[in-house]
Amino acid sequence: LLFSWYHKQGMQIQGICAYFYGEKHPELGVELNRCRINSMVDSPYFSLDDKKKPGQCRDGRSNCEDCRTTELSDILSAHFTICQKPWECRSWDSKMENLCSQLHSEWFRIRRSFEESRAEDDGLRQLPDLAGAYKPENYFGYCKQSGRSGYLPIKI
């Protein structure tokens, strides 16, 4: 079992799911919309430089949804591989990166909500002043500057 998880997807939840639904119970598996569940904000097309399938849909369909244009309100969960981790305090500018910026902003909004829920007297709560903060509309005060060194980590 562990060997199969590792070789299918790696020893993470993706590996467990791939093994369970792909090997043990394929009749129970359903395909979820990849732009809404575990969204990676990726291009659905092979690059035009691809030798075998230039410009074609990666999933083999004739028409494919471009996850880079999905509305934030339609996304139920996100995978930060392409957008990178929020604590890297990146700056965004392209089409794909617009949605990445929105996903990061939502992550920091949740972080702020978590901090607000912490006890005021335990020394762990961090509610940075937003006045003069670096891109407060995106980072809610938890990035002092662009780059990982600008991140204010959660106190534990």
C-alpha cells in the first residue's frame, strides 16, 4: 500500500486518494472540476512548442475550461504550486497571476481572521497596523515587503 501511494502520487493525501479510487474502488471515483476543486490556476492547453499536441487540451477534450479565468467565488479549494505559497509575498501582474493574487489575498484574509480569534493576552496574537503596510489589500499586514523575508510568520 505505501509503495503504491509513493509511486502513484507521493506520500500525501493525493497519493491516498489516487490509490483508494484508482486501485481499490474505481467504481466510486468521480471526476471533479479541476478549476473549482484544488484549483492550480494553470493553462489547460499544451504549449504551442509541444511536439505532439501543440495548443490542444491537456485533458484530451476538444474544448477545455481555462482555470486562469475562473471567478474566485467559484473556487472551493486551491493548490499553491503554480501561484506559489502565500508566505512568499509575491507581486503579481499577468492574467494568471491576477487570480493567484486573489487567492493569496483570500489566504491572508483567513490568516487575519484567525489572528483576530486568538486571545489578546497570550502573546501570540498578531494584528499588524494596515496604515503604511505593504499592499494591505492583498497581504493584510503580514508581508512587510515582497519576498519570503518580508513575511510575518504565525506565532505558535
